[in-house]
Amino acid sequence: MLEIITFSTLNGVLYGMVLFMLASGLTLIFSMMGVLNFAHASFYMLGAYFGFEISRRIGFWPALIVAPILVGIVGALVERFGLRRVHKFGHVPELLFTFGLAFVIEEVVQMIWGKLPVDYRVPPSLDFTAFRLFDTTYPAYKMFMLAIAIGMFVALLVVLNKTRVGLIIQASLTHPNTVAMLGHDVPTIFMAVFGAGSALAGLAGVIAGPAFVTQPAMAALLGPILFVVIVVGGLGSLGGAFAASLLIGLVQTFAVAINGSLADIFGASAADWFGDLGTVTVAQIAPIIPYFLLVLVLIIKPTGLFGTRET
Amino acid sequence: MRRALASSFIALSVAMGSAYAADTIKIAYIDPLSGGGASVGEVGLKHFQWLAEQINASGGVIGKKLEILGLDNKTNPQESLVQAQKAIDQGAHFLTQGNGSSVGAALTDFAVKNNDRNPDKQVLYLNYAAVDPVLTNDKCNFWHFRWDANSDIKMQALTNYMKDKPNIKKVYLINQDYSFGESVRTEARKMLKAKRPDVQIVGDEKHPLLKITDFAPYVAKIKASGADTVITGNWGQDIALLLKAAADAGLQVDWYTYYAGGAGGPTAIKQSNIPDRVFAIVEGVPNDEPAETQKIEQEFRTKYGTTFWYPRVYNEVYMLAQAIKDANSDEPKAVAAKLEGMKFKTFMGGEGYMRKDDHQFFQDMYIANLGPLPAGAKFDEEGTGWGWKTQGVVKAKDTELPTTCKMDRPS
Amino acid sequence: MSALGKIAPWIILAILLAVAPLVFTSGTSRTMLSIMALSIIFALSYNMLLGQTGLLSFGHAVYYGLGGFVAIHAMNTVIRNKYAIPLPVIPLIGGAAGLFFGIVFGSVSTRRAGTVFSMISLGLGELVASSALILRTFFGGEEGITTNRSRLAPFFGYKFGPQIEVYYLIACWCFVCILLMYAITRTPFGRMCNAVRENPERAEFVGYSARMVRFIAFSLAGLFAGIAGGLAALNFEIMNTQSIGAVQSGLVLLMTFVGGAGVFFGPIIGAVLITFLQITLSDVTGAWQLYFGLMFILVVMYSPGGIAGWLALHEPLYRGRQLGRLIPAYLINAVPLVVMIVGGILLIELADWILVKAETEGPGMSVFGIVMNSNSIVPWIIAIILFFGGAFALRATWPRVQDAWGVALARLREQPA
């Protein structure tokens, strides 16, 4: 039991941190531009594929730097030549633009790299066992992922709280109009934030690619969960996104470890009363729990756990 | 494929008015040719096209050429019905499909209704891979024939092999949470209990279909259960990710699978570096094929760069050709009558037969594991250098299971 | 406008619905027409939310799918117990189910508009779609639920076996539903929906609860989506969980938006066009999903009002008899536009071929019936020249359209009202 708890906590925190790497960028973009970027997970996927392509040519470590930058450039271009044009039509067309973009990116990825998973591996220098606990091994690469994610979190905190750029961004979160009136070039800030957010997603993709499987459906698998995270945490709240990422990561991981069903609680007759529901175990519905949480939170507190804005 | 599509387009326009359709025998291949399922669907299509070419090169069947129409169903049952309608409009008498029992159920139902409502436009549904047992049990009908062993038959063969393995003591079941996974786990429980009452089932997991990105929590549970063997019906990314997570956690168990050989499977096994521990239940093992079949395997691999995945498609196409010859007609009813009960020397050389009671094909089944190949073996998988090695054979007779089918034959 | 002018579009619609299957007689086209007709209802019901009330839903297929499932269970019950309920009534049961779930889910999701609403609809959609796979008794698991429509009690002698009979049944429902949904937009409630879309605060000042208006609109949208689902159930005779899922929800969004959410008849155009493309495009190209995505993006970027929105722009010109002024400019622009599109398609097809197909099929391919070699550089150069040449030419000729519009609008203003 202790074994399961330890490893579920580790895995949950790791999954939560990967979620946060994406959620932070998405939250920043949303806060400043009011756009919920449906294609955000697609940038994560692009990061994984770029990482794969670069690391098989010049190695993993260069890929770790270059791939996120490339993804950031793609993101900035999308903002400059796509979103900015749509911006004047309002938020719904903006959202729909990113919706279509997610579609196109997935198709293009399928065309270039095929529909099957690509052979994106953990670099040999990190391919060893970090530690062994209760006879279960934990790969070093996952510790590395955790370190990168925490590093990014710290860097983000520093940038946002200690630098001028961070102050402007923070100001834009709450008072976008005032920031514009102070003479800052808001369109360029938008482009930079969109690019930076995409780059963060790309970084997450580069390091998550070898750990999970790099395949064309990876964006679609993660995308909806990501929305859950930022909505549950509270739209526009970075702290909320952090808390919600960890919460969802842990909840999902621990739910898998639980075997109970209504039939266990109420006895075998539960199957008669609840039909199929009686025999469903908690583990079975683990991946649905986030959506439950989402609907529940929005009904009780539409601003999310830590949010202050509604739209 | 483009050529096939182009020609099907021409056929579509021509079929509207003329009897041009009668010149070829058309088999409509209804499977995903776009989207995520396409990687599998395209390979299947190539099998059919290649076999049709072989038959046409030797003069065709009853003086006509075989023609394969590739129709994209996007793995959607409702879309499949539209595509089946297209096929009929183009003069196809035979539909073939394999990916997804949901589509299989829809098509078998479609065939019955269509043949009842439009007696002049009847079709046969030739199923090469939809394995839900119900198709040859409660939902069986005269117009459906299945060449793949259904999932119960596969479990029967698998457990027949497992029962003689004394090192199997604790078994963990992990399956996708839908009808196929459900039938795998219930049959596994039932058959293991009957054949090996001493084996302990230490876990029985169902997880959502194609939704899990990290199987680490599941692997932690398997590990904690102390299992030495895992049985899974998982396919696609669900098997690849599962094996990967298991390798990360250093889980040392034997894997008994249905679809570890599917696209991307061997690559994942090689990546996870677990040689000889992943077993699959299959109807053919490339390196143990008879010489004349290995020639086919070699030619196919050279041309398309992939394994000849579907020995059953070979069985299907050649049996269909034989039935058409025997009936001297490509009318569905006459062909179906000849297919029933037909005996056939299969791709692997053993004898197979299409059971008349339920239109289920029976053949020798093989249990093989994936690992480094012995010297002299010709065929590896997906360029990994690893290949399948036969560990056991279950004779066709021993895979037979009773059926609940009550076949309604047209008079 | 005269009474005839008001009725004329409806007569034309009825004639179109009646004549279509007599013009397109093949089995495929009749099946396709049936799907178009039920998609029209589905898309219009979606537009009650998106276009009329300003609610962007990502889970509308829930009501379509649940309506379909309840309808198909109803059909099986009727068959089993030999009730004297004929097939044409079944969609009503689907509609009732759609309404019921619309009320249940609407009561929680319409408290807020905007992004919160969208996210709840997404969450609910995922929740229902995932649960459907677990609740096997009702949803039939992977296989779904099947039925046989011709085993219900005959309706004036019709057993609805042949597709043509089913088509006319769907067409009748389609006509009635379009009429009803149009009528709703004309009621004070329909106007309040628009008010809530434009400015919920002001709507509240007038004395209406914005939340209540959203709730009613949502429930009614559920009703019509349920009817569409019921029609799908009797058309396909099978329902499975894919009809509830995100893909179906995305499809109806695509239909509505491409057709045009701002105009009542927009979704009708979208439903017909997207259904046609969905069924036929995959025969022509392996990259059809890419075309779908690009089409969507292009519409969002260049014509956010959709096809109907673009057409509607011309209405005042047509009434003021100024439309003719645009035709020369449009014709001139059509040339580079078509060249650009042809170039674009050629590029996508070449890329698709060389990346996906060439490995096994060889470099020989054909686009628009022209045979070419994807390894040779010539078709690539031609494609690039066509695409960019078209784009630059379009840039040069575009001011003509703007000028023509300017002139036409100026003339329009000069006219007495």
C-alpha cells in the first residue's frame, strides 16, 4: 500500500507539473488576450515532434533548446498573421480560429511524420534508474522532467515578479486597457506572450515526448484536460493553474489506485439499483473525474477556485 | 490507392446508368483510410489489392477480374453504411471490413436489411478482423462470414497454451473498458478457472479506451499485486503505452496479448527492451510459413515495406475466388452457399474450414513471442531486428467453441 | 412585402425538398439527401444557441445523440410489444428526450454565458460521451443499438423499407422544423434571445432574466437536436456512442459557422455543403481533413459571417438594383482566386502524395485527372507559381471589388428610400 501511495504521489506530481507547463502559457495568453487557445496542446505536440526530429539529427540537448524556440516562432507567426486578423471580429471567432488551427496542425503532423508513434527515445545519458524503492524502479528521466518543470516554474515566478517585463504582463492581466494607455505596444506584447506561451508548451512537449508516446493524437488527448485545469484553477490565475494542475494530476493518479465501486459499498444488490453504475469502479472512471470536477466547480464557483474574472 | 479511387470515381459516374459494372467482380473495402485509424486501414487495403493483382495476373475468376474499391469509413458505423450504399451503387456484391466491431455489427445488420429490401442488389459481408463473438453467435446471419478467430476462440487457444505453463501462478488482467475488453476479461476468468484452477487472478483492471497518456499508475498496481503474468486485449496506443510504462518501472512479467503485433507494437516492445516476454495469439508466424507462402511474404514486404499482416485476408480472398468458381457466378446467394462448410489449405499450410453453423472460420492458431531472431530467420518486424517466434500451436479442432447461432437461410 | 413574397421561399423550399430525390436517383445520393435534411435540423438547432443567443457550445451532439438513443430504444420497444405507433411519430420521442436533457443540463450550464458556458458544455460533452462507453446497457457499448424501422406498424401502408420513403419522412420533418425554428425567431422570445446575445445587462433592464432566456433557448435547441437525432436513428437504424462525441459536436459547429451563424438560412447551406463534402471528399483525396480545417480557418479569417453572411451583404444592393455593378469586379477577381485555389490544392496533393503515398505507390499520381510525377520538380514549380501568382494577382485586382462596392453603396444612398 505504501508503495502505491509513494509512487502515485510521484507520478501525480509529475503529471501535474507537465500539465502546469502547458497551463501556465495558456493562462498567460488567456489573461492578456482573452483568447482560450484551443491549439495550445497542438504546440505541445509540435514541441515533441520538433524535439524528435532535432534530437535524431543533432542530439537531445540541442533539441531541448532549439525545439521550444522554433515552436515559439511558429506561435508568434500564428498570432501575427492569423489571430491578429481575427481579433477585430471578437472572441468567438478567435476561439474558433484556434479550434480550426488545432485540426490543421494535427493533419500536417500526420502528413509529415505519419500516423504511427515515432521512435522518440529517452537520451542514453538519462536512460538509467534513478532509485529503487520497495522493489520498484523509478527512471531518472522522470526525475529530470520534474526538475525541468520545477525550474520553469521558478523561472516564471522570477520573471513575473522581478522584471519589468513581468510587471507589464502582470499589469496586463488585470488592467489591459490601462497598460495600453501607458503607451506600451500591446500588439507586440500579445505576439510575444503568445510566442512565449507556445514555447513553454513546446518545451513540455520536448521533455514529455520520450516519456509518453509521441503520436498525432497526443494533442487531442491532453487538450481537454488542459481546459479543465485552467478553468478549475480560475481563468487568468497562475496560482490557480498551478494548484489545479497538481490537484488534477494527483486526483487522476490516485483514482486509478482505488478499486472500490458502489457494489462494494452497498453490497452486490447495488448492481440491481444502479444498473451499470453499480459495478463501475473508481479506477474505471479516473480519466472522467476531471470533467466532473470542472462541471462541479463551475456550478458552485463560476470563477474557478482562485479566479476573479468570469470571461 | 489514388488510382483505385480515381477508377472508383469513374465507376460511380458510369454505374448510374450502364451495365459496365458486370465486367469485374468488385469487392468494396470499407475501412478507415483517413485519420488515426488509417495507418491500419491502408495496410489492409494493400493486402486486398495485392491479392487481387495476383489472381488477376493468373486470369481472374470465371473470366472476370477482381477489383477492389477502397472506401473510407472514418471508423464510424453510420458513415460505413453510407459507404456500403456507395459500394452497392457501383455494383459491388461483396463488402469487406475488419477494423472495429462497431462497424462490423452495423454492416452485418445492413447486409440483412438490404438483402431483404432490395433482393436484386444483395451483398455479402466478408469480415476479416472484427472479432466480437456476437457476430457469429446471437447476431449471426447467412450473409456474414468471418475469417478472423473471434476473441473467445483466441482466448481458448491462449489458455490452452497457458495451462501447460507451470510458471504462471498469479495473473493480472488489464483491458480497455468497452465490449471487446469486457469479453476478453470475462472469458479469461472463465477459462483459466476451468483449465487452471490453481492460478490466482490478482487483478482485473478496466481503463477507458484510448484516453490514458501515462500508464505508470496502472503499472504500480500490477507491481503491487505481485503478478507474474498479464493478460491484455489492449491495442493501438493502449498496448504501446502500457508496455512502455512497465519497462520504466522495471516490471518483470510475461505479457499475453491479442494485439502486441499491431502497427507500432513491435517498435514499442523493442524500445521497452523486453525480449521474449511479450506473447501474442496469431494465425501466422512469418518465419514458420511454408516455403511457397514465404515467397508471398517476401514479395509483399519488398513491394510495400510491411509485414504480410493478415494471413486471413489471403484465406478470405482465395476462398472467395474458389467459391465463385464453384458456383460459376458472383451472385451473393450462390457464393455464400459454396462458402459454407468450405475446407481450405490456409496461408500457414494447415487445414482450415468455414463452419456451416455460424460462418466462423477455424484454423490452427499460434502463440508467438517477440525477441531477437535466431540465425537464418528471414523476417523481422518493423525493422527492429526482432521477430515473432512460435512457442505453441493450437490445432483448429481444439479452438472450436459452441455457437448459439440459429442461421436463417434464404429459401 | 406582399404575402406572396413571404410565402414564396417556403414554397421553393418545399419544392426543392420534394424534387431532389427525383433528380438524384442513385441509392447513395438518396441516402446523402436524407442525411443532409436531418443535418439541417441539427445545424439550425445549434444556431439557436450560437447565432441567436450567442452561446458557443462544444457539446451539442449530446442532445442529438441522446435523442437518437432514446428514439431507437423507443422503436425497439414498439416492435417488441407490437404497439400501434407508426414510424413518423418516433422523432417526437427523440425530441422529447432532447428537450428533457436540454432542461436538465441547461439548468446548470446556462447560468453563465461566454467562456464559462463554453467550458461547461465541453466538460458536459466529454462527461456524457465517456460515460456512454461505461453505461453499456443503454448505449450498447462499442456496437451501439440497432433496430429495424420496417417492423413498426405501417403508416398508411408505408413500411419505410426503401430509402426514398424514409427520405420523404425526413424531408417532411425537416420542413416542419425549419418552419418552427423560423417562427421562433420571429416571436418576442426570439428577439429577447438576440437582446441577450447583444447585451445581457440591458436585456435585464427591460425586465427579462437573461439566464431564463438562455435556459429556454438551450432547452429548445435540445428539443430540435433530439428530433434530428431521432431522425438519424430511423435513417441509419443504428446509434452508437460516436454520435454523442466531440467529433459530432465539432461537425455541427463547422456546419453552422461555415454556413453562416448570423443569418437564419446560413446553417442550411452549411449542413448541405459539409454533409456533401464529408461523404464525397474522402473518395477524392486522403487529405480531406486538412481541407476541412483550412476551410474553417479561411472562413473565420476572411468571412466570419460564413457563406450566408457574405451573401446577405449583397441583399441591399440587390434590392436597390445595384448588384450588377459588382459582377465585372467579381469576375475579374474570380480568375486569380481560382488560380490560387488550384495552386493550393495542387501543393497539398503533391505534399500529401510525396509524404504519405509515394513510398508504397510510387511517384506517379494524378490531380484533377492530370497525371504527374511527384518526384519531378515541374509540378511543384507549377503549383507554386499558380498559388503565389494567383495570390499576388488577387492583391492587385482586389481594389476593384472595393471600388465597385464603394460605387454601388454610394448609388444606393442616392436612391430615395
